[in-house]
Amino acid sequence: MFIKALKAKIHRATVTETKLDYPGSIAVDSELMEAAGILPYESVLMANITNGARAETYIVPAPAGSGDVVVLGAAARMFNPKDIIIIINFAYYTPDETKKLKPKVVVCGENNKIKEIL
């Protein structure tokens, strides 16, 4: 049996742009992705702190150091520039693996720069 559990999250990122006419995903500064251990095209859940919306999609890298967090495709109807969001990444673990699990949490500061890693 496998258990779905938190692998990583990027906490309190600010949406910098939305693009409705784009095949769906979210583009995130690759420095944030790397710090959280999230790989390109992994599934993520986006939780909008500003309005409560949630959407599942996949993540793609934006240029390193850009601070970009761009919601692409249909989810752009639920997310707006300046919204504060959490990007959540799950993985499947065995029960024994969950006992040692230490998810990476990257907290964003101003301009989506890394403020803290928990």
C-alpha cells in the first residue's frame, strides 16, 4: 500500500501574471522549484489564499531568478496577479517511508525570493 503525502510546497508565492490562452500549467521561477525539490511537469495543487480557489495542474520552470509565478490556461480564471498562493506537491510513499518523511517548505518573501526554507 502507498500513502499520498506532502512532498514539498512553495508557501505564500505571489502570482505575477496569468495567461488564459495557453495549455494549462503554472510556470514558477526555477530557483523556487529547485529549492523545494519539485521537478518540471510534476503534478501540483495550487491553493489561492486570496480567494480560496484550488486547482490541480503541472508545473513548468520559469527563468531562474525571475520571481515569475504565472498561472497558465483555464486556472487563470480563478487566479489573478497579486494573489497569494500555495503550490503543493504530493508523492506516494510506503508507510515506512512516511515515518522518516520531512517535506521541504519554501517560504516566499518579497518578489517571490526565498525568505526561508523549513
